[in-house]
Amino acid sequence: MTSSAQLPATGTLDVQSFINAQPLSRYQWRIVLLCFLIVFLDGLDTAAMGFIAPALTQDWGIDRASLGPVMSAALIGMVFGALGSGPLADRFGRKLVLVGAVFLFGLFSLLSAYSGNVEQLVLLRFLTGLGLGAAMPNATTLLSEYTPERLKSLLVTSMFCGFNLGMACGGFVSAKLIPAFGWHSLLLLGCLLPLLLALVLLVWLPESARFLVVRNRGADKVRKVLAPIAPAQVALAGDFSVPEQNIVQSRNVLKVVFSGAYSAGTLLLWLTYFMGLVIVYLLTSWLPTLMRDGGASMEQAAFIGALFQFGGVLSAVGVGWAMDRYNPHKVIGCFYLLAGVFAYCVGQSLGEVTLLATLVLLAGMCINGAQSAMPSLAARFYPTQGRATGVSWMLGIGRFGAILGAWAGATLLGLGWNFEQVLTALVVPAAIASVAVVIKGLVSHADAT
């Protein structure tokens, strides 16, 4: 039943109040699934180079240091993809940018599979990164705008764990594909699936109702995308609104993100996500290689490396559930702190395979659980007018941390650091991330409504 708060005498329906009042529909579950698949394939492709690296060095007869630019190329592309896609999505729509992003990283993954040298692979991985960087923040934004407040963190973090699942599947699949068919096969798989998904998104993914409202795209378009949730109630509405229409007046998305109410929170979100990605990408890019240096087989290294990503799948739902019930900043801060503790413990356990696998799984649960929660925290923080930009710029600036993590791994190995020393160093970024997100909760904690 529609309450008077939802549908006043003016005939204007508040979109978020309407979504909050309804049970989650099959239509919304479909959006969750589609966004999950986008992020899953993003993770699969992102992790590919870490699992390909040992076979690639052997096939091309190059040393590990030569792969530093290859490891970083897609990450640099992700920076530009994220920074550019947010303002585009806030101006032209989330769906358009998402479909284009998925098609882009599928196409260049195909071309990467046929690279003949390091220089070609660096360029193609950079172009692949443009699509990868644009996909994740806009999937986060779109899903957050179709979810009720009571389930927002849970659903967004559950979707985001698709990234960790995709990265983990990259490890499990590569352990079978690469020995049998060569390193090209993983990139070919990472091309076919996104191209098929892009076609599905064109047909089944709706545009954000909140975006259509704030961009004045017309009541009929809003009614069309909201009707599957509760058609009778939507049909009664003459017009639609969102709360921030009366609060945020600027149409300049950068002014929204860097306004007085949001500037401190924006910088602290950037710092937190940056430090988290230093940890994630150093381990994702170099953990299999570090383990191989320690005497593990290629299959063991790939399997335990995949456990690191799979840990995020196990923890993301729990982190989201806790964020919807407790102080989300303290929840995330605790997970970052524990990630540093377990990373240190991993460095002390190289000789014990079972213990090492368990600690890698726990470290993955903590750091990937925290990282999975950050886009949800950002999506709740920013208003519709700047949400895609706020989320995508946090992810884009954070990618510099990913670049630093991948580069630092190559540099530290080149300096002769061993497994224990590299893992111990990760305590520092974990502590910084934990402190930064807790401070953000103290100085800039309010959510956009």
C-alpha cells in the first residue's frame, strides 16, 4: 500500500522512499545479478596477468622485471577509465557507460591474447584497463540506486564480491587451462564472456531511475523503469523526485564531490582505498611468483593465490550485513587492521603449506572484504548528482595504489627482498587504511538520502 509520505496530494512520488517501502522484486534481483556478472568478469580479467606471468616469462624467455610494465599497464588504464567514466555516467547515464565498458574490455582482451611481444601487450592491456576501470564503479552506482536503504550495503558488497570471485576463478581456471592450452587461453576466455554479456546488458539492464529524475529525462521514462517493482503504485504518480533535488543544486559533478560537505570525506575515501589496493595488488600480482621462488609448484602457487581472492567472497556478505547494522566505518577499519596482522603471519609460514593456505585465505577475507565494502560506503555518501563521479574517482585514485603495489612487488624482488620481508611490509598500508576510514567516520559520516 502506498503511504502518504510516498504519494502526496501533488502526485509526486519520491523514488527512494518508494524503493525503501517495497519488498525486493524479481526485477531488482535481476539488476543485482547483471551487476554481479559485470564485476565478476572485471575481476577475472584483472587477475589474468598475475596467473599468466610465470608461463609468459617462460614462453617469451624474459625475466620477471620485464613484466613490471605489463602488470601495471591495465592498472594505469583503469585509472583513466574510472576517472573519465564517472562524469560521463553522471551526464549521459549509467547504462550507456556500462555497456560500452564491458564491450571495450572484452574486445581488447581478445587482442591481448594474440600479442607477440611485451610492447604490444603493454599497449593492449592499457586499453583493456580503460574498460575495466569504467565497469566497476558504474555497476556499483547503478545497483545502489535500485536498492532499499535497509539492504544497500549488503547487496552492493555482495555484488562487489563478484570481483573477488572472478579473480579467484582466474586462479582455479588458469591452473587447468594454462598447462593444457597455454597462457593465451585465459585471455580468450576473458574476451568471449564479456562480449556475450554486453549483448545481454543492452536488452535487460535498465537505466537508473534516480539518474533520470535528476537529469529531467521525463516522467514516462522514470515510470517505465520503476513499473516492474510495483506497477499499480507507479501508475498513480504524475511526477517523480529524489530527496537531494532540493539540497544539491549544482549540476557540475566535480563541484558536488568537492563541495564543503563532501571534500574531507572524499580525500579520506581516496586514502583508504589507495592503501587497500597497495596490499591487494602486490599480493595478487606477485604471490604466485613469491611462492614459486619458495619451492611451490605452479599448481600450488595458482591454487593458494586463488584462495586469497576467494577469501573476499566468503567475507563480503558478512561485511555488508554488519555495515547495515553497525557503524560502517568501524567495521571496515577493523577488517583493514586484521588484514595487516594476517599478512604478517603469512610471511612467517612459507614452509607449512596447510598453514600458509589457511592464513592466505584469512588475509584475503579481511583485505578483500574491506575493499568490497568501500564502494558501498562511497555510494551511500554521495548524492545522485555526483554519485557515479564520487564512486569512480575513489576507485580511480585508488588504482594508483594498485599500480604502486604491482610496481613495489617487482622493485622489492629486484632488491633481493624475500617472501617474509615483502609480506611484513604490508602491515604499514593496512594500518594507514584502518586509521583513515575511522577518521572519515568521525569527520564526515553522514549518508546522502
